[in-house]
Amino acid sequence: MSNREKHDRMANAIRALAMDAVEAANSGHPGMPMGMADVATVLFGKVLKFDPTDPRWPDRDRFILSAGHGSMLLYALLYLTGYEGMSIDDIKNFRQLGSRTPGHPEYGHTVGVETTTGPLGQGLANSVGFALAERMMAAQFGEDLVDHHTYVIAGDGCLMEGISEEAIEIAGRQKLNKLTVLWDDNHITIDGSTALSVATDQLERFAASGWNTTRVDGHDPDAILAALEAAKTSDKPTLIACRTTIGYGAPSKGGTNAVHGAPLGASEIAAARAFLNWDAEPFVIPSDVLDAWRLAGLRSRQAHKNWTQRFNEADAALRGEFERRVRGDLPSKLGETIAGVIAKARADGGAVATRKSSEIVLEALTAALPEMVGGSADLTHSNNTKTKATSVYVEPPKYDGRYVNWGIREHGMAAAMNGIALHGGFIPYGGTFLVFSDYCRPSIRLAALMGVRVVYVFTHDSIGVGEDGPTHQPVEQIAALRAIPNLLVFRPCDTVETAEAWKLALEHKTGPSVMALTRQNLPLLRTDDTERCLTARGAYELAAASDEAEVTLFASGSEVSLVMKAREQLEAQGIPTRVVSVPCFELFLNQPEESRRQVVGKAPVKIAVEALIRQGWDEIVGSDAAFVGMHGFGASGPAPQVFAHFGITVEAVVATALSRLKR
């Protein structure tokens, strides 16, 4: 059998599995897997460094299917190359409930899937983080241990989404020469020809952002291999435009949008089988073809053995630190570091903005945790995210820094941070204003879905922004973030809560966290010397009532100090009043019901106070509780005047309590 014949039969195995699985599910996207089968066969058969027997090998090449709707391409490759977690029965159960082959690839659900993809452009943007993390790990641990590439298959939709521009600019600026994007240039989207909506010369666009670019026939294995080999010697990231026919092999539907997102149908599949000279039954791979694929899966075993030998011969301390970092374990001194920050804050006792509190905590944490890598969307001095330990920028050609200049690219930053976390070895954190969390939201949602540890530092967290006005005053963003499952949203009231929040965020290995931090100074409220991490409860009694409570005031962030003053006035009028600080809804709602009931208490009057909208509070305080906060957008003016304008004042809280008590 000639090399070309062997290649064609291996590629046609992908096409057949894609056709059969989508047909059986009566749902899916056969066109992309059929069109990119030749490219994938060359990549996995001759170029990609991977070992199906050890899917988490730290020095494997990373493959990202950004065009996640073509998931059967990846599932076919995982089965054919011999991943133990992917059987032919899994392929047969494509898109079925509980299967290992969901409609779009899901990290943590299916072996061999490096990141959850489907929302177009996300995988491409994640890849920038993967490639950047590889360069940073190599700078810290040496290229004997870290020397791998990141490969991406992206479609027209990935390149149309705006996030792609942010991603390719970051990659070009960072000269991520081990990043290669294979563009499925098939000229087709769901609606029809790309000519309906695109006039961009993508090669010129990528070149303008600092990429090497080339164009190949996506059905010519020799040309594909030559382009991939050339990319390995590039001093820039590489885009390979692979001109393909979507649904290649389908005689009447191939090359049209009819094959994009629907089963081919029995007659078209029969015709495609005839065209491809594929006479095997559905879901059956001839033994010679499966053997060829399984051998391809073993191709990197020697490279893996060589790496293991180098690793075992490395310095013991280096090996231990490398393993700890890859596992994602925290150093034992984390608790001691946080305790030191809290003790100093109590000794100082001054009023500081929680963005400054966060900076104080980060100074200590980044010195103790070399895996922390920071950044900001061009708001470093507002977000207070840069520390002495992270003072060196991540900058080619050395990559030994720990701070990334993301530029004004919130969406690209958040997606790349996901890639850094997924790559392993780092805990990324990045900052912007809370109001611009909307630009990050799709990436935050995917971080929560994947369960990866990323920390978002969102400052200027309320109408306390003041003079910047309603465009920059977040009123609904916290509620929107609290709505995302598996995301911890912290809104601390002082330095102690901020330190505790950072500790909890770092310990939360199975999901992302948000730090919502103030611009305005706040007094230190947690002056007691308890070592208990009260923030871990999500909500707790900060100040008790002098007698059986008639009023309970609930607040988060900057409003906690406000309700503490209101409590003083109410107590002075003979009204026993307690204060509950609520730094994290999610942690509180995860507490046992009895614990929640005790914190909420039995006071007849409950008032929630937050300089944001009410949404979400009712689950804690009940729908019959009063609310002092925002009911619309903000206004421009000095912060104290804006708070007074919207009735978020000590006087308003006291008046509300008296009204509810009918006094």
C-alpha cells in the first residue's frame, strides 16, 4: 500500500466515523471533520507529540479544536490513536445523555480534551494562554523539561468572532513561535458562502499582527506536512490556511452549507462511501487502518521515555517543584503568609480601599507562590495587580517574567488566562474594572464550566466610582456574575476579608473566583484577633445586637461599614441591631441549612444594603426584607454625593428600619 493510499484510508476512517456518529445521533456537524480529515491525519500521524497511554504527560504537544462543533474529528482521533477513555461504543453514543462524546468537547469530561470549545474563537484565544504558559514554564524549568508546541484547528467562525483579533494580537506581540493555527478555509458557514459576510484577507490580517502565514491545499498531505514542519522553525506564531472542501467525499452536499450542521442522510452516506472507496460497515474500522492509527498513537513513546529520563536526572528540588506546580498544589506556607498579612493589617488599623488591600495581600502571596502570574487590561495602576515579585514583564525572547501586559483586551485576556490555567504550572490572575467584566463574561463562564482556577481582580466595584458616571458604575454586574454556577464572587469589606478571600480563591482548585474591590477607602472592621476564616462561611455575624435583635442589617463590600454606623444609631435609640457581613453569596448558600438559618437570624426586620441592584439578595434575606441599594443606572458626581443621591446612606438605612418597626 502506497503512502498516499495509506494516508487516504486513515483520513477516510475519520470521515466514516463522523458520518456514522452524526447519522446515528440525528444531530451534529459532519462537514468539518470530513473536510479537515487530511489535515488531522498528518498532524496526529506525523507531527503531534502525544502519548495516549499518558494523556497528562506534561511535555505533550497541546491540540485544541477551536471549531468545537466539529467534535467528531477529535473523538475519532482519540479512538483511532488508542486513548483508553474513548471506545467505539462512545463514538456510537455521540451526543447522547451521559456519553463521553458530547456535542462539543468538554475539558474534564473526555480524556484527551485540553479545553472546552464550541463558543467560536474561545479555543483560539485559549491557545494563546497555552503557548504563553509553555514559554514561561520553559524559562523557569528549562527546555529539557518544557519544550512543546500548541496546535489549533480553527474555522471561519473562530476568525470572525471579535475575540480572535485580541488573541492574535497578543500572540504576535509575545512572538509565540510554538503556536500554530490550522485554519479550515472552506468558504462555508451555516448561512452559506463566507462571501455573504466576509471580505477580510485573513493572511494579511494575521501577518499585520506579527504572524507568519502560508496557504496550502488542505487535501494534499505532503503540502500540509511541509507547512507544519516549516512552522516548527518559525520565529513567530504561524497561520496555515488549509483550503478544504467542507464535507469532502459527500458527492452532492460536499462544499455546501447543507453538510455543515446536519446529518448527511442514508443515501448521501452511501454515495460518499462509494466515492471514498470505503466499504466497511458503520462504526467498523478495517484492521489495517486501525493498526496504522494505533501505531501513530505510539509514535511519541520514545520521546516520552527520553523526557522521563531527563526528568529523573534533573535536580531533586527542581523535580519536586515542577511536580507540585503541575499538580496545582499550594505551598504549605500559604496559611502563614495570609496570617501575616492579617496581623499587619490589624496592627496598622488604617482605612484603605480594598483594591489597595488586594495589592497588600498580593505582595505577600506572589512572593510566596512563584506560580502566580499577574496582569491587567491596561489598568495596572488602577487594579493594583503588579507587585515586587511580579515586577518583570513576560516579554520575548526570555519569558522569565510574571506579569503580562494584556493591553486593552479584556476578552482575550480572560480567555488566555483560561489557557494558562489549563496548561498547568501557573495560577493566573488579571484585572480590569468590574463594569468591564461583561467583556470577559464568556471566558469566565467557560472557566466555571471547566472548573479551572483563575482569579479575576475587578476593581471600581460600585457607584463609588463616582465621577466616571453611569458608563463606569457597575450596578448589575455582580448579580450577573453571581448567576454563573461554580464561580465564587467575593466582595470584601476590609483588608482582613480581602486576605481571607484571596486564600479561599487560591484553595478553590475546581473553579474561578472574582475579587470585587473598591476604589474608595474603607475602615478596618475585622479588628478581633480570631484566627478563624470567617469569609469561608460566605456570611457571618460581624456585630451582635445588645439584646434580642429587632433588626438585622446585611451588606457586602463598602456598604458593611455603612451599616455598622447605622447599627450604632439604632442601638443608641434602644433598637437592638446586629450586622451580618456577606462577602460571598456562593459560599454562604453552600452552608448547611441550619447554619444559614442561624446567620440570617429571627429579627423581625431584615434589611439588605448594597450599592448595586437587589437581584440575588432575596435568596438570603427573603423577598419580604427591605433593600437599600440601586434600582437603575448610576450618575456622575463625587462618590459621596452619588451615594446620597440614590439614598444609600446611614440615614436611609436607619429610616428604613424605623419604618419597618413602625416607629
